[in-house]
Amino acid sequence: MRGSEDSAGPQKVPFWLNPKIRAILFQFVTFCLVGLLAYYLVSNTLINLKRQNIATGFSFFHKESSFEVGESLIPYSAADTYARALLVGALNTIRVAFIGVVITIILGTFIGVARLSTNWLLSKLAAIYIEVMQDIPILLQLFFWYAIIYETLPSPQDALSPAAGIYMSNRGVAFTIPEAHPAHKYMLLAFVAACMIVYLIRRWARKRQERTGQFFPTFRVGIAIIFGLPFITWLAFGTPMKMDAPKFIGFNFQGGLMVSPEFIALLMGLVLYTAAFVAEVVRAGIQSVSKGQREAAMAIGLRPTLVLNLVILPQALRVIVPPLTSQMLNLTKNSSLAVAIGYPDFVSVANTTINQTGQSIEGVALIMAVYLFFSLSTSAFMNWYNKRVALVER
Amino acid sequence: MEQAVQAEEVTPPVTQIGVIGWVRHNLFNGVFNSLFTIVTLFFLWKVVPPLFRWAFIDSAWHTSGQACRQAGGACWSVISMNYRFILFGFYPYEQQWRPFLAMIILFGLLFYSRNRNHWKKPLAYAWIIGLFTMGLLMKGGLLGLKPVESTQWGGLPLTLLLAVFGLTAAYPLGVILALGRRSKMPGVKALCILYIELIRGVPLISLLFMSAIIFPLFLPEGVTFNKILRAQVAIILFTAAYVAEVVRGGLQAMSRGQYEAAESIGLNYYLTMRLVILPQALKIVIPPTVSILISAFKDTSLVVIIALFDLLKTTQTALSNPEWMGFSREVYVFVAILYFLGCFSMSNYSRKLERELSTRT
């Protein structure tokens, strides 16, 4: 390009044909247009807000919310502020998204592996599951599960009890749980400590194996520590055995752990829907590892578990992780459909807030900001993980 | 010699070929698989016959709600007695042939477009005319058709309308965004990245809320859009970001040589894109574009939340009649079958296309 310009000699290129100046001009025009559009929308909005006497800003945060929220992880009552109500909603979203992601990955992996099974029946069933679940809108599935729970299950009086200590009714499922005891806090601490210890052991074992070639049974020792440490704590506190069983009092169950029908329907819908997509991701990942890799690993005498751990999984995960991340994000974003079946997630609480205060712009902006935060933090974490498992090329 | 001749005539053992051989190879090879097969068969035996009984034998097909409750099986009558409302919503009863005709035109166009040999200029004109006719049929007011307010639109035509117009309008916008994201101009690039990542980071429902409650604030006093159009805008803005990412994939797959060759014969940016890059890039991304169409089709169901009467909402409304209360399973299964048929045929088509396109290159 440069050369041709120079050879053009005395005829100078007019400035409007200079690509650099053109680029700057074009961007300037684009920004002006976007700015004008933004100015137009904002000024209209301000005029409209003034006309309707709506004050902008987040001062409503500190006002009393005066509405109840169906379920909450932290203490909350109608006398609390809007800010706390929104926090309750956000925690509810995190709860369903977290539990959903964990179950989805497990279920999706099973179905993906079943799809590749040599068992014809199992493989075909998995294929049907994947195709059917992917082709039905998630919202419809949520309505369906909610209707099933609400219409088919009996009232709490004659609740079904599929196993001792579990009662299923159209008000939700009541579980028997161990009665609150100070030991539980320490058991949790012991569990966290055990996880950290196992992580350190794994690092040490890897380094040692790289240095000396000696193998350390990390997996078995790890399992023993993770289950053993909390168990020892439990023994140390004198084996508290008392159980908190749900009892039918008045119109509903009291005590135990009560899971609402909305939560169950939402969780079921999200998990069953997303698992179909995860299964496809897992299947593609496993198929991406060529057959020769397995054969080569077996030829050098690795045991089947080591073949999986050292050869197949590291390569399959590289293919699986990026699309898996986007499926997990989809699950989190789809959890916003909770508003349709009445589970008090963030969108539902924000919606109530908008209806009560009339602060629609702030409300919708909050919804967007919260989901953007979830999305960006998840993808940041997954990018970090992805970098770790990515192929290191020479 | 004699023995060799005899050996040729020996057939493989019956346990290795035919039905028995197939069963042995595919269902009972190994202890684990046999166990799986038995467990699965037991599970199917437990689930399928009662389901079949519920759906076909004990079911009521064309009765009143009262008779349904006594039948004990599935009550398909809730659909057969309300099908006009479920399919067309509050559209005036005697005018319902119009959305029906519009849907026929749409299906006809889709069916004709299946064949890639038909992908020529006339098809594009046919689509433009077809979409225009569909809009005219729905809205009326011309050629002696009675005008029908868009507040009365509903049911399956609304669902299809939102999906088809959503993708057709989102596609050019998505292509522009993708080109902007690949642009060398930092300002344009930043704007496009900001837009795409912002939209992809939030759920569709937040955009629908925005369309329902904030869009009216954006407009000067006195100017109003109807609710369907606002929801349509939200769906377009949302889909465009996803189209942009798919198209970007296609652009990235183009080799540098294509750009350099176009530049060397003196094409400017616009011509390079229009004549060289986009025709190839967009062809690569046809299969993923079909999957976006599938998601757009499924996502239209979310307009239920802002109270538009799409297919899902009309079915729910049919349930609110006391006579049909409590038959939600049947109607949801019915709607699920409709969605499934739509999505399944599209995904099948996309797989077929993928095969065809991959063998050609």
C-alpha cells in the first residue's frame, strides 16, 4: 500500500482517501450517532420521569420493604429494608444455581457416557432423552414440573413417604435431618481443613513423582482424610445422634428440612434441561480423544484408572470445559425464570420491588448488573481453569 | 482338500449372527452391560405400559370436562374442545382463517427453502413478499380485510411471528456487530464488544422487563409502541448478540489469503466483505445459525412473563376455565409436542445441512 502511494509521485492522496483519517472520521461519526441516540433516550426518560413525579436513585434501598419472601437463607421479615430483600433474592438465586450446577454436571456426565455406551438400549435411551429435553422450552418444563408437584402429590395430611423420614406433599418435601448441635460447625471446619490437606498432599505427591518416580495413592488417602476427619470430630463430640423429624402439626409439617415445591420444580427443570446439553458436551469431549491415545496408554502398561486419569481426561477436559462453562452460565441465567413459578429468586424480588416503588430503571439495571456479575465472575474463573488445562505448546 | 471344502460350508454359530448375535453383542456383552440391560428393561416395563394406558386407553378425547374427570386417564378433550383458542388466542373467531393462512404461507416458504438448490435470488424475494403478506393478513386494514388490533394477536402465530421476524431482523444486525468486533478501529471494536458481552451476560427476561416497563420511558410523550413490537425489539436485540458471535466464528475461519487476494485485486473494505468474505463465512455458519433459530423459537415462550398471549399463555388461559381446571399435564404435553416437532425438524435439518456442507469442501 505504502509503496503504491509513493510511486504515485507528485499527485498527493487527498486527505479524505487516507485510510487513517477515514478510520478516525468514521469512528467519530459512530460515536456521535451513539451519543446522540443515548442523549435522545436519556433526555426523554428524564422528561417522562419528571412528568410522572418519579425520583431516581437508590434511596429506596433503606426503606422498609413490607413484603414477605417465601424462603430465605438469612433471617428476613417484612420489616427489613429493600436492600436486605434483594440480598435474600440474590442468595436464593445463588442457592438454586449452585446446587443445580453440581447436580447437572453429575447427571449430564452420566447421560453423556451412557450415550456412548456399547449397550444399545442405554445409548438409545440417552439419545432420546437428549433430543427431547433440548427441544422443549425450559419455561414449559418448569410449568410442567410445578403442575406435576402441585396437582399430583397429595395434601400434607396424607403425604407420601417413599423412605423413612421423607414426606412428599404438594407443599414440598420434608426431610429428617440431624438436630442442630455445636458439633456440626466443627465438622464443617474439619471438612474444609481436610480438603486443604488433600490439596497439599496432591501437590506434594505430584512433585515427588516427577522427581523420584515414586507413586503415592493420593485418591485413596484423600478419600480417607475427607471422610475421616469430620467423622473423628463427630466421635470427639460424643456421637450426637438426635434427629429432627418433620411432624404434621396443624396444616403443614413442622421441623426437619422443608424444601418448597417451587424450589424443587425449578431445580428439576433446570437440571433436566441443562443436563441434556451437558451430555452432548461430554460426549463430544470424550469422542475428541482419539482411540490411539487409549491404546497407546494401555500398551505402555498403565492401569485402566490411570489411563483415564492421566491420558483420557486431561485431553477430553480441554474440549469440554469451554462449552461446559457456557452451559453453566445458561443455567444461572435460566434460573431467572423462577419468577414464573413463584420461587423468590433475585428477578422475582426485584420485580416486586419495582412494582412497589415504581423504580423501574433502577430495578432492571440491578437485575442486569447482578447477572453480569455472575456471568463475568464465572467466566473469569473458568478462563483461569481453562488456561491451566490448556495445551502447552512448544 | 476335502476338509477345506467342508470348512467353507460351516456357517457361523447361531449365537454370533442374526437376532441372537445382535442381542448378544449390543445388550449382553459382559456382566455390567447385561445388568444395565435388565435394569433398564425393568424400568421401561414399569413406566411405559401405565403411561400408554394413561395416554391412549383410559383417555377421553372429545368429551366435556365432567366426563373427563370420570375417565381416569388423560383428558385430551381439554385440547380438542379449546383448540381454536389455544392456537389463535383472542383473534376474532370468524377472522381466524387469516392467521391460519399466514402460518400456511410460512410453512410453505420454510418447506420450499429446505432444498439448497432453491437458494437463489427469487427465493429471497419470495420471502420478502411472504413476510409482508403475513403481516398484512395478521394486521388487516387493507384490501377489505378488517383491521385487527395487535393486542388480540396470540397463540401459535404470535410465537412463530416473534421467532421468524426476530431472527430475520437480528441477522443483519448480528453481521454488522460481528464485523465491528473484527474491525481494526479500536473505538468501533470496543463498542461492539461492549454490546455483545453485555447482552450475552444478562438473561432474556431482563431485556423483556426492560421492553415492558422502560421502553415507554425512552420515547417522547404521546409516542407509544404496542407491547408485541416492544417484546419483538427486545428479542431482536438479544438474538443479534448471539448471531454476532456465530458469524464471528465464521469470519475467524476465513484464511488470511482471502483478505489479501481481495485486497490485491483492489477491492475496498465494503466490496471485500460483500463479494469475498461474507458469502463464504456465512455459508460455514449456517448450521449454528439454525441452532440460534431453534433457541429463538424456544425463547419466545418467555414472553409469557410479560403477559403476551403466545402459545404457552393461551394454553394456560384455557386451563383457567373451571371446567378444565387441573388438566395442566395434558395441555403442557400437547404444547411440548408442538415445540418438539418444530425444534426437532429444525435440528434434523441443520444436521443434514452440516453433512452436505462438509462433504462438499
